[in-house]
Amino acid sequence: MRLNYSSGLILFTVLIGFIMFPLGCSKNFVYYPEKKVIATPENAGLTFEDLTLTTEDGIRIKGWYVPFKGSESVLLWFHGNAGNIGNRVNLLQRLHEELQLNILIIDYRGYGQSEGEISEEGTAKDALAAYDYLLTRRDINPKKIVIFGRSLGAAVAVRLAAETRPAGLILEAPFTSIKAMTAETLPWLPFKGLVSIKYDSLSKIKSVKSPLLIMHGDQDKVVPYKQGETLFKAANPPKFFYTITGADHNNSYIVGGTAYFERIKTFIKGIS
């Protein structure tokens, strides 16, 4: 069948559109930042330091450092892809009370009051700025930094742990890569291999030498449970996997209850 000029041009335009769609829209599938910060640790009765950190490329990002008197350990927390640190205040309060250690949580560039535009390389620089900041504090032991990442934050945490050597790494609801997630959640998307955002935790986890705890809800409808299992299998020992029975993606600590926090506490005690 011969195509005339007009029909050929239309076909070419559609084809280019299919190719450019994953390249141009991948950010919209991965990141859901909110600028308005709806709460601070003060709303939960917590004493905290409101921080501004500067990344290696000159972006100023915001974070909160919540101290726990007498503790030399610190949890460096990377949140998921939606909202900002203001949406994590309730869990921040529970982690602070249950684990009884210092906590640093940051907003990635483009989230909350942090400057800049979100990107994969940007989140890596944001994470490193937070880690380097902790190394400057005299009230914590640099050998007692535990990195904790949830969902997208788990991918950020894996990369940071692969490039540093934290005391421990905790991943909740981690995925293996954006490519794998795209195949799971958007099977109709053409040219999946062209999606520019990688977050290839499956390859990076092999470079992590720190003790590892992976936690995953077995009813997670956002990040499939099997992705956590796959990542766990690829990781180096010592490693531990904890199933949060009955938990979906966003209710893990509620469904998990006391046992959820006890598992984290046991892991941290075991590596300190």
C-alpha cells in the first residue's frame, strides 16, 4: 500500500509522538511534588532545627533535624515521590518516639521549600548533601548513620548507600527500577526503554556493603511486593526481609503497628 505525502506525514508525526511521550512525560509519572508545607515537627510537639543545605551544584534544599537527647545514632530519611516533608510529620513523630534516635529528613529539590527542579541526578546530590551535613555534626557518631528510604526514597537511599558506607540501610516498599515499574503499572506505554529516569536499584544494590533491612507490605498495590523480594535476593548479606502483613503502600506503619517499629528498632540495635 502506497502512502501519499499527507498520510505519511501523519504517520511520522504519530510515531515521533509515541517515541517522545516516554521521554517528555516520565517526570510526570515519577514525581508528584507539593510546594505547600502543611505541618512541621512543632505541630507534633517536637523540638527541631529548620535546616537549609547547599548541594554540590549550588541548590539550596530544606530539611528538619529532630534531635533525641543522649543518642549518637541518626536516621537519615528519604521520603516517597508525593507531597513533601510536611506530609510526614505524623510518622516522624512515631519514629522519633519509638526508635529514640536523632532524625534528619529532607525535601528533594523542587519539593516543599527546596529550590531547583527535580531530577534523578538531583536527588542523588540532595541525598549526598544531607549525608555530608551529618558528618559535620558533633552530637552524632558518623559511624551510626542509618539510611532509611521509602518508595522513591528507597531508590535514593540505595544509591547513597552504594556510594558511602552507612551503619545500615532500611528500605520500605522499594522497587527494582523505573523500567520495571513502568512495565508493571503502564504495560500499554510504547518504547518503555526510552524512559529517561532509571533509578536502577537492582544494579546498585550489589555495591551496598552495609547491613540491610527491606520491609514491604504484602498488599502493596503501588509497588508490587515481588519487587521488594527481587531486590532482596540481589543484595549482599547481612540482610533481612520483613513482610508487613496486610499493609498496602501508604498504611504500612498503621497496619504494622508496634511490630513495625520493633522490627526497625531491632535492626538498628543489631548493627550498633
